[in-house]
Amino acid sequence: MRIAELIAYHVQIPLKTKIRHASYMRRMTDSVVVRCRLSDGTEGWGEGLPREYVTGETIDSAFELLRATPLALQLGAELESPEAAIQVCEKFELTRPESDPRNCFGNSIRCAVELSILDAVCRASGLPLSAITSLFGPAAGIRKKQDKVQYSAVITSSSPVKQRIKSFLIRLHGFHQTKVKVGVDGVDDEVSLRRIRGLVGPKMNLRIDANEAWTCENLQSKFEPLEKFNITSIEQPVHHNEVAGLAKLRPNIAAPIMLDESLCSVDDGQRAIESGTCDLFNIRISKCGGFLNSLKIAALANQAGLGYQLGCQVGETGILSAAGRHFATSVGDIRYLEGSYDSFLVKERLTHENLTWGRRGLAPALLGPGLGISIDETALKRVTVAEEHFAIATHS
């Protein structure tokens, strides 16, 4: 059994609400969906979200990387088992630009391709994607099978009215953790957090995400007024260009620091550990280059005594929601879990299944083969802007 063909789709999906944070404002998501067709007819699916402000990628550059990479040479091997698929995906390397010191340019399209292959081979083998965690050697120290997981909530709006409504709903639905976006121009974060803390209650685990809005020079002064709200972590407080300065500041900041935009590859993780710039990693499957790299990064954090969350990117459809669910139900010690916002965020989730979490943020493991989802091809056709076919193997 071999890969016969990859089909890449540029999909453009409107969001149900405007998402605004310190780095970007988004009403629409542009994503890459990849269909992997095996020689026996089995199909698998993957998704990646190119974000120029995170890994430098765009939709155009993602397709250019696919065209420039010798896919047939790299992906033409026999795939008789999930273990064989893991080996092929491990060796898969995009023809990246020479100037890519962080080794993360192209991670979104790499993620989409890898997921599609793993999904297809797991479907053919009758195994759920979560089985990959148990088969992947580097993940040995972080494996934990769970039949359900609990997601955290997020408050992105800076509108006082919307913050009140969202805070009320979060408490009503029984969430245990909430993230609040801070650092938006013209917004008083102290006033916002006082409002939110008062509404969600004193027991809520509350963390903040600055999306690179602050600097090493003003980080302490920005956080000090917020400390009294019992903040459990600060996500990406400064721009990646300043991240090295966090090593000196960490002892003076009364909350753990999490890296996000500065944590896009295994190389990023190793540098962060060596330089002591953070306490937590925010792992997002698309920005980190796929399921296998995300497992490696979680294992790296675990070995170094750091915490990690599984995050998501704005606009993920049911494909990445499913991948995140498989990760979360097969990996232990995830500090915070984000994702599965399908019904609340995207107007086309692309899957027949609704993977949105339920009350208290709880969601079950997906037990079907592969990703455990079926693609709504009518919806896919509605949102497809362009598609491109890549032949891999023409004979067995």
C-alpha cells in the first residue's frame, strides 16, 4: 500500500464572530486542507493554518513549498502499518528556504500533509489516531490514555458588555479554566480582569495571553496591577525578538511564563529550555508542524520539568479539532487544553460530526479509525478557493 495522490485545498471560511487580540484581528480563516488517497482507495485528511505573524507562512508560500518539495521521492515508500507511516512522516522534509533558523517555516502545510497520511493509514489499519502516541518512541514518557478530556474557555472580546456575557456563560456552563486576551490598545486590562474575576468567581483558574503586546522593559509594570487577580500564567508577553530577555525577568514575575509565538518547533523548545525563558510551552499542532512534532515538544517539556498546554489556532475546523482530541486523550499532564470551538467559531466545520465540547468543557475520546471523522464534501466544495493535485505513486 502506497500513497497514490495528495490533493491540497485552499479553503476560506468566515468566522461567526470577529476575533481580536494584540497581534491580529480576524473575521475569516484561510486554511490548507489536504486529502491523502492511498493505492487501495482509503482516504485521510489533514489541515494546517498558515499564519504569517506566527511562522512566517502564507497560503501562497504553503503551496509553493509543496510544489518545490520532491513529494514522490519522500512519500513513495510502502505503508504497510502505522509504524511505517510514522517513519515516512518522520523523514518528510519540505524544501524550506535557507534562511529558516527556527526550522518552522512551512509547519502548517507539513502538519496538513502528515495528518492526512497518519489518518489514512490508521483508517486502513482500523486504529484511532491516538494509537500513534503509543507507537511513537519519543512519546513514551508522556502517554496517558483517557476516555474524556476537559477544555478551558477563552475571552477574546475587549467590549465590557461582551465580557460580562461571556463571563456569565463560562460560569453557568461550569468551566474550570479561562484564558483572557490582554494588551489590546485602548483597553484597561486591570478594569477588564476585575470585571471578569468578579463574574467567573474566585475559584476559576484564570490566565492571560498578551500575544506579544508588551516589552521586556514594561512587562513588570504591565503585570503588577493584574497580579492580584490570581493569574496562573502569562502567555507570550513579549515579541519573539525580545524573548531572550525573559530569562532575567522570570524570577521577578509572580506568574509562570508560557511561550506561544516563540515556540513553533523542537528547536525553539530546546533553545527555551537552555536559555531559561519560560515555564510552560503552548503546543499547537498546526504551528508546531504536526502530530509527531507536537508529541516531541511535549516530551521535551516533560523531561525538562516544564509544563505544557495544547492550544489551538483561530479558525480550526473539525479536522484539527479531531487531531487535538486524539492528542489530548493520549497525552498526560496537559496543564490547559484549548480547541473544539467548532459550533461557536467557524461557519463551516467541514465534518459531519460536531466536535464542540459540552457542559463544563467536557468532550469524549474519538474511538473510530483514523481521526474518527467524516468530511462533508459539499461544505468543502463551498469554501474551496483553489485546489492542486500531487501524484505520489503510480504503481505498487
